Amino acid sequence: MIPMSELPYHLGLKMRIYPNNEQKRLIAINSGISRSVYNKLIAINSELNQLKKVNVYVKQVADRIEALKERKSKLSKYYFYMDSEDVDSLTIAQAKRCYGVAWNMYHKVHSSGRPKYHKKGVNDGYQTSCIYKSEDKKIENCTPFSGSVCFLDMKHVKLPKLGRIRISGSSYRKVLAHNPNFRIGTATIKYDASGFYLSLQIGDVIPFKAQKAKTGKKTGIDLNLDNFLTDSDGTVVDNPRYYRKSLKRLKKLQRRASRRQNRAKKEGRKLWQSKNYQKARKQASRLQRRVRNQREDFLQKLSTAYINNHDVV
């Protein structure tokens, strides 16, 4: 079977998922495990780098280095909670791989900085991989409807430990209709106050989209403050200012959440137990997510229009 890295064409699919309460519990557990593995590796490597600066042989230092190397290779042996039956083993492997990529990038491009500790509540989620059965060794046998991560139908996917889960979105339907034999590589589950989302890395030996026809046109773009951009053809694109349009509503929601937060604290209730506060917090978060989606949609459509109508930008 051809590795995903050797497939010539790749594409990313992002869709919203709707887990039940048990699946939400498993997602939170695996997200915490992924964050813990990443942070443990940072702590271990930081200590190893300090110990390796000792130029003379000290038995205690040498023993500590060997112990840290063993702990680094066998994290689940020293941290029992990583060996739970609710934990996807591929989550730990992917967290290690992500840390290795970040560390290699630091050595190649020093401006990227050292890998930093992951904080709970910021980009919560985890990553897992698609494992195919032993009989699916050829590329033609590895389809989106086989493997540990696969489509069950147009409205459901299967994920390790989570099982059957409902999805929404239209982009994956277009990909399935164009080429129903692509392979799924990694799956990333992320969540925030606005909901849960699934991103799939897919690959194939044939392109997902046809090559654009040559237009023979060139253009230059100047970004400015008054408008969004002005190109060399004289076309002016106005700034949509989605944030300013939603600012009045956002302020109202944030003030409401602040009042309910202060009320809960005065009454001695924990914030996670205050349903009114959680409701107001989620309303503000959804509005912020909406502004972010509007910005991304505007940029994607504008850049696609320039790419389709010009050969050089």
C-alpha cells in the first residue's frame, strides 16, 4: 500500500459533527491525553537539553539522562492514565509525531521558536489515523468506506473509539461524487463553545480537480486600509467589515454573560453549574465564530476568483 506521504494529490475536508454525551466524554478524554503527551515531551526534552550541557561525567546526571530517555519512549508505563481503555492508542502516536515535527521545524527554521506547552481551552482536540485491514493492501482496496476512519453513508462517519457519528456539510459529497476511491489519512477532532468539528486528510493518485485553462492575464494587488484591495486593472474591492457590523450585538451578548457571571459568583455557584451563564457564553462564542467564518468565506471566494481569471497574481 502506498503511504499517504507518497500520494501525489492531497485535499482537506472539514465538516461539523454531532456527538452524543458518551462521545463527548471520549473526545474530552483523548483531547486531554494528546495535550498531556505533548507537554510531557516538552518537559522531558527541556530537562535533557540542560543535563547534556554538563561537560564532565557525573554518574547522577548520566543516570538521570538514561531514565528520561526511557520515560520518553514509554510514557504510558510511567503515566497510568494514558493506558486507559477509553484512550485511542493512535492519539498518543499522533501527539508524538506532532511534537517531532514542531521540534524539527525549530532546528530548521529558528524563527518558528521552540515547541510551547499546550493550554487547556485553546484549540482543544486530538488527532488520530486511519488504519486499514490486512486485506486492504492495494490502493484500489483502500476506499473512504473501509478502514478505522471511514464514511458509513452520506450523513455518518466511523471514528476509532467514538464509533458511528453524525456529520453535516456538502464539500465531502462533491469529493465523493468526483472520485469515490480516495484514501483517508489522518482525522482531527476539534471543539469549542460553538460545536465539534472533524477534519480529514485525504489523498489519491489522480487529481481531485481539473487543471484550470490558461487565460494569459496578469494582475498586481495592493492591500490598503481604506478599501480591502486595489488591483492593477483598477478594480477596487471594499472591506466588508464583518466585525464592525456585528460589534453592537457582540457587546450586548458579552455584557449579558458578564452580568450572569457576577451573579453566579455572588450566589456562590460554580460557573459550569450556571446554565444561564453557559447559555450566554455560547451565544457570544457562536457570534464570534460566525464573524470568523464570514471572513474566511470572503477571502476564499475572492482569492479563487483571482486565481481562475489570471495566470499570474
